[in-house]
Amino acid sequence: MSLLNNELQTAEYSEETLTLLAKAFVPDIIEFYNSEFGKQYYEKWLKAHPEYQDGKKIA
């Protein structure tokens, strides 16, 4: 497989696998966004993406 291939590659995972991944990643994500650096990063990101500032994703 070429890294230059623009074709979208997809894979299907079981719900159990996705749940296990979430349980592994979510605590670290929460810790990051509760840190001073994470809070500053999120504020900067919100300024760059005003469509998310009201807490609702615009579809």
C-alpha cells in the first residue's frame, strides 16, 4: 500500500474493542484537558473554531 494513495482506508471494529479503547484513552484525555496546558490549548482551539463555542457542533 502506498502512503501517497488518497483512497480512504477503513476498518470495522467490534463494540467491545471500541469500548476498551475508550476506557484506555479517556482518562488521559480528561487529565490533559484539566491541566493548565490543556485548558490553554482548548481556549486557543475554540478561538480558531468559533462554530463550537456554544458547545454545539454545527452539522
